[in-house]
Amino acid sequence: MTSSFSAQSGSTPSNDAGGNLPAILPPTPESFKFATYGNLPTGLFTGSTNIDIPITSFSSGNINLPLSLNYSSNGIKVDDTNGSVGLGWRFINAGVITRVIRDMPDELNTQGNIPTPDIVALGMNDPSVTNYFALCKDDGFDSESDLYMANFDGRSLKFIIERDGTFRQLEKSGCKIQRVGGGFVIKTEDGTEYTFNTTEKVRNFMTNTGQHHGGALLNTTSWYLSKVKSLQNKEINIQYNEVNFTAVIGKSQSMMFTRGGQYKYGPPTSSPSGNVACPSYCELQIYTLPPSIGLVADSNQTVIGKQIKKIYDEDGNYIFFEYQQQNDDFYLLKNIKKNSAAHLIENFDLDYDITSNNRVFLKYITETKSGRKHSFEYFNKEEFPNILSFSRDMWGYFNGINNSTLIPQIYEPNDPQKVNYNGANQSVNALQGKYGLLRKITYPTGGSTTINYENHKLQTPMTIPAPTSGASLETLNDRHTVSSTTSKTITLPIDSPIKINTGNAVYGDGNCLNSNLIDKQKTTIQILSSNGNVLLNETIASNSGEIFTINGYKDQPITVNLTARFFCSFASATLTYFTGGLTQGYQDKLLGGYRVASTVDESEGNPLVTKSYDYTKSDGSYSTIQAYDPYFLDSKQEGVSDCAGSNCLPRITYSYSTLTSTNVNQYNSSNSNIFYSRVIENLGGRGKIIHEFDTSVDESGSIHGDLISGVPNSNTAWQSGRELLITYLDSIGNTIKKTENLYAEDNTGIDKSYSLATRKKYELMGGSAENLDFVLYKNISRFSYLKNKKSTYYLNGVPLKTETEYFYDNPLHYQITKTVTTTEPDLNIVENKFQYAHEKANTKLINANIVGIPLETTVLKKQNSTDVGKVISRQETKYDDPTNLFPSSVLSQNLQTNVMSTELTYDQYDSKGNIVQYTTKDGVPTTIIWGYNSTQPIAKVTGLSYSVASTLASEIITSSDADINSGTEQTLIDKLDAFRKSTALQNAQITTYTYDPLIGVTSITPPSGIREIYKYDSANRLESIKDVNGKIIKEFQYNYKH
């Protein structure tokens, strides 16, 4: 329950920014950046950079955790924190679940699992609604669901937790989410388990002079990935450092004012009627609250945070992270070491530029073993301001203006609703707003990309003044001329008033120099209609001027006669009239933030490659969409209690407005604020690519009473940001390819729940909603998918079309069940059908959530849409071994007999899930011997069962487990050669392998016995493949600059 304040008679609303902000408790900026990676669209749709720099990865079996840096920015805001890798960058590592707390933490609700009713459908008087409103009066009641966002292993999820504990993914997937202890377990569609139980806690509170907001509770807002476990019982574990600090993450102010027609009760007096039952009486008085800007409120955040320390497996492989301490922020990542047992595999150093005001910019990332280096340059980083500076535009970007308040001046000078106050100049500064943005990347090869930016822009309507034209006349009398006249005839193109500006002056040059006759000069102007009627006849005195106006009419000529009278007299007249009417047009409006205007790629020995970006529609107008304004302007009501406790007078309310500055909107939107419906990618003389996007905007909730700014919208814009059409043009503008995408949502599987953002205006007993402002918004859970994709290629103007339809026909899962691809002009149709655990009723796999692996795939070829089709391929993988969850056999269909036959059986697995014996359809078994702590195959034996071959393998397994250097590798090779020569194996085909774990294979010896040696350089890159005699079979070169 969000409570504003309860006013009493004669009270004044509190001008306190903390009390006027939405009830949103954000996670740390660092975890929020990580969690929103992949959850918000970027790139061309938003005009942002979207740069991914892979660093390394950590693998164990089929588990792989990539590590990378991401830069996706529309500008660096004044309030942005340095984070762990500098301004503008995200460090994408293991995984995290974050939540934005809405109203109060879900787990602190004290009123049970009562769901929010659909108030709009039921009506305000429905008993369930009135009962719910009664609960909303309790400050321990939570009427909004928190929003959770997960990012891990390249996946992004959003979900809420219903009052009954049900997990609702906002975009449905086959992932299963469970609450385990104080954390979460997410099981993906292949059965892999991701455990998130390392928690990060924050306490958000606001402070300013005389006010304090926020509780003493530390709330968990992030759960970091701590373990990954595969079906093969491979495990990766993650450890974290604890980082504790308190920081001011934002500042806010509020301004309050009333508009006309507001009343309050005055002080109590004796009843004028002497009514004994009503001894007190209050007269209504006009109430005016002039604009008043309140104190600056600090948004503080106490953090008990986590930063990744180590990723490791049970085989002694690990990645270790080292940091450098920062004040009031997470520590800076300085080094990443990847090790295999005692071997250093990769070593990454991160270097930073730290400005005089402690703003941090990533400068280099260097892999020291190879010398690979990425370097980064930025716009005017030394001039980027202090964090929380007031020198900002309305959107939060630097504008270089020395403001003394955070309240923006939002009214135009001619706005009839304008309120006069001394607001901040938060106008956009096109130059200084891009300070701190990434300008250039230099790659390890020596090549580079330079990025140029421009402001987001809108076209706003404007009235263009009517065009005008006119005529001028002049005549001059010298010292010897007493009168002169000049004439001109004018014909107007439209009916228009004619403005005549005429005057007289004493001419003081030539023979009139020093004339003392300065009071007799005059000017006469006469205007006649075409039939001789006098429209104007006026005389102007010496050294003066006057303005006259007459009506002119279309196609009716007028004659102007201008006369100068007396010596040294100068007469002049200017006529002005309209030649057209007012028109509506557009003018550019700069918005805060930036989009990529162009990029320039440079590589050694090659010409520059320039791309520019045009954000326009086909008619030339801007394709910009702005979702919301970056400020809060609220209208609120205050309840006034009865006069001195008397019940004789009715309760009244008065309205006032608040203007609040805050950056809390960023935590509420499921989409970006500024985006584009169409972007043209100009390829610098090599053609163009035109991208068109869906630009749906989330709908606002249903409002009762006054709007509550900053309330989340209903997540209705599920398709926003998806690319609908891509058109490729050649250098002369001809279309060479076109791709159309059609997206759909499964209307049968939509689930809705509701959240209610409330604000109490004044205290009121009972269940009435009279004293509440509220916004009812939806949390929609849906499944959406690509339904149709059409690609058209134009070969010499002839279209060649390929259309693929995608079907998701089983409501029990979210996997594709069929694709139908049609090609034109030949109209060939290829249909692919897929069956999964649900179709096969494989309860064992369903219970393990192995629901995303196709168990049967069928390919049909059809002549047309009515043809039943001919099977050209059908394959099924069986999982019918009751002792494990691994494949047991592979069957395929004989295309002549249509009979399914076994192609391969998986006969035996070890305790790690490694296949140790399989048998092909000819009945020949193949044994796989696993070494290096059961992580790598070291021998493949064809023609002998595992039960026989494994009895001879103990020495090669032991030697592989001990292989840590060249000496131990040679020992292993000797053991493998001895293994190959075993009498029991003389009729088998044997291939043996050695490795440097986490680097690659170092030798392969096939059945022929001719060994291949794989050599790596100091940076662990494959350098050459040689035979046993040292002859180079293949060589690799890497062109990195040092």
C-alpha cells in the first residue's frame, strides 16, 4: 500500500520528493544492467551501439558459460555509476536473477494470498472489490507483484510470483522455475539445472533535511548463479566476493502548486445561527499554494553486494577474477585468469582511465599471453561531470548548464497552462550530451571502428506564418523641386489586409545640405481602386511616419500614388500583404540521448568502409517513437477533515499539482523509451538495407481518481522491437532481396493477473475507494513466436520466393512442431515434423524437463499443398533405458519398405554420462575410453566391447589423469602405444588421443599408427599440425598487432 499523507484542517501538503515518488525499490545498478541484457531490445531499433566483445568461456561437458563485455548505450547519464567495468559497459558473466520491488517485497505481505480482482470488469461495488480496497488501507498489504528478470547462459527471462506461489513467465518458455530455500532453481528444456542462491541485499532509503523515507530492512534484490549441473552430472560452481557500501544513487526534488478554484475551511468560529448541535463553524476560504520547490532528496542505497570471484569444476579447472577497490561502488575488474590445473591458459588485464572527478572509463583489455588488445576511446571523458551533477538535461544527460535545482522548466512561454517558477534549464545540448560516449574501438588486428552519434529527434507540429509579399515606393525633392510623385499598381493573389508603412524625412545630402527649411516637408499617399475610388488619402508631417491598413481583394488592382511635398523632402512607403494562408508544418525537437549516425571501419591496407544510418519513414518524416516524458507531473487531491471535529459540515477536497524529478522510470518499462519504426542502413555506395520494426507501446493501466505517475504499464507490447521487414537494395536502388517476418501470440495460452498501484489521499473508514487513487495494470503471461518468414530474391528482376511457416501445435510445450517451406516458382514444398517427450508420452523425460530435444524428426516432400507428401527422411532417438536419461538407440526409416530399423544403439554410459560403448547396425561395437578425469576420450576401439577393452585401460586412464606437462604427456603417449599393441586388441581398429585440457587436442594416432601432432603457441592458439617426423601438414597464422 502506497500512502501519500493524511491532511488535517488547515494543513499544507508536504513538499517532499520522497513522498511523491512511486513505490519502486530498485536493485543495484550493476545487477540491473546485467539482468536487462537481452531483456530490452537494442541496436538499430533504439539507435544504440550494440557491441559484444567475447573474453573467454568456461566449459564442462555440454555446459558452457561465456564471459563477455557488452556496450549498448544511447548516452552516459550524469547519475550513471562506474560499475565493475567502467561507464557504459556491462560485464556478462555467470548469471543473475534480479527483481524490481513494486510497492513492498512480495514476501512481506501480511494479508495472505488474495489476488487482485479485475476491478474494471467487476465494477467498484462488487463485494470482492470493496473487500480488496479495505485491505489496501493496511500498510502491510502488498497490492503489486515484484518483477523478476533472469539472465544466464545467453538466456533472458522475466517472471512474477503470484500470491499462491505460482511462477508466471511473462514470455513463456520451457524453463521450469522453482523456489528452493532462499534462492531459485531454473531447469532448462534440456534438463540442465541452474541454481541461484547467492544473494545480494539492498536497503533503499531517501534522506533530506527534515525528512526520511525507507525502512530499516535489507531486501534481497538479486540472486546470483552459484551452480550449473547437467544431466551427465557435470557441475560448474561459482563463488563470489562480498562488497559492502552505501552510496547516493540519485537525487530528486518536488514542486507543488495549486491552480484556480480551490477552497479549504478556515479556522473554527461560533456558529452564526447559535445552533447548539453544531457549535463550531468554518467558512470556506480560497486556497492558493504558489509554486514552491522543495528540498533535494537523496536516494541512498546500502548494498551488501556480490561480485564473481571464481568459476571452477571438479577437475581443477577454474577462472579467477581480481578487482581494484572503488569508493561507494562495486570494485573494478582488473584481471581474469583461466587455468587448467596448474597451467595458465589465458590472462586478461583490464586497464582504465580514471578522471579527476572519479569517473571511470575502460581503456584496454589485453590478453597478455598473445598480446591481443582491444583499446577504447571516448568523447571528452575528462569533461564529463561529477556524478549527480545538476548540469543535466531533462533526460539525465550532461548539458553543461549550471543549474541550482532539479525541477525542469516544462512550460513553453506561450502555454496557457504555464506556471511561473524558477525551474532548471534542462534543455538538450547536442555537443556536451555525448560526453563520455564510446568514440572508437581498436581491435587486436590493428583495425578500428569509429562511431559518430546524433541526438534522437522528433518532428513536432508548428504553425507556419502565411507568406507575404509587398512593394516599396520612394520619391525625393532636391533644393530646386517643390513636388514629385511616383506611382505603382499592385494586384493581390488573395483577399488580404494591406499594411502601409509610410513616412517623410528631410533630405540632408547634396544641394539640400544644411537646409534650414525643416518643418514644411510632407508626404501624401493616395491609393485608388481600379474604378478610381479613393481607398486611402493621407498626409504625413515632416520627419515622421505612420502605419495604415486597408482591405485588398483578389485580382482587383490598386494604384499607389506617393508624393513628396516642398523642397528637400523625402517620401517613402512600404506595402505588405499576404499571398497565402497559414499552414501546418513540423520542426525538429532534440530529445535527450543519442543514436548512431555513422560508423567508419578502418583496416590496414584496405579502403575505409563507412556506414550511415537514416531514421526516417518512406515519406521522409522521422520514424521516432517517444514512449513517455522524462518527468512526473501529477494532479493530487487532499482531504480536509471536518471543522474542529464537527460533523455538521461536509468533508471537502482540494486539488494541487506536483512536479517531481526522478530517474525511477527506467525500472518500470519492459521496452525502451525512444525507438524507431524504420532505419535505413546506407552501405557507402554499396547499396542500402532498410529495416522496419514493430513499435507497439505498452498500454497504461486503468485509472481511478488522479493519475499516479511512474506506475508500471501493462506489458501488452509483446512484439515491440521485432523486425518485420528487411529490404536490400543495390547501389542504384534496385531491390535485390526482401525478408518479411510475421509474429504471433498463442491466444489460447494467455494468462493474466493484476496489480494495483494505490495512493491514499486521506483517511477514510470503511471499504470505499473514495479516498484512493489507483491504477490497475496487467501482468500478462503469453507465448509468442515467429509464425511466417518470406524471403524473396530478385534475379534480373525475376522474384524467387521461399516461404516458411512455423507451427507450435502442442499446448503442452513451447517447441516448434512443424515447419512448411514453399519455394517459388517451382512450388516445391518441404515439411519438417518434430516430436518431443510430450508427443511420445515419455514421462521420465517430462519429469526431468527434457522437453526441448526432438525425439523424432520426419521430412516430407510435397508437389503442392494438397499432396499428402512422400517421406524422404525419418529418424527417431529412443530414451527407453529406465536406469538413465540418456539416448538408448537411433532408428531410421527405410524409404523403400517404410520400416523403421535400428541404426545405432548406445549400449553403455559411465557414471559421468559419457558414452562408453555404442553399436552400429552392422553389429560392430565401438568402445570409448575416457581419461583426464573422465572429461576427454583418449581411445576409440572399434570391434571390441567395453567389457573387454576397459580391463586393459586402467594404465592409460591413470596416465591421462596425471598428464600436466610435456613430460607426463610423453608418458601417456607411451602407455597409449602399449595399449594399441595389446594382444587382446590386435583385431580392433584403434584411435588414441592426448590433450591439453581447456586448450585442445595435442595428438591423434589413427588405426594406421601415423600420429599427428598439434602444436599451440603461447596464447594457446593452434599453430601447426605435424606428422611424427616433424613434417608440417597444416600451419596457421594470426595477424594480431602488438
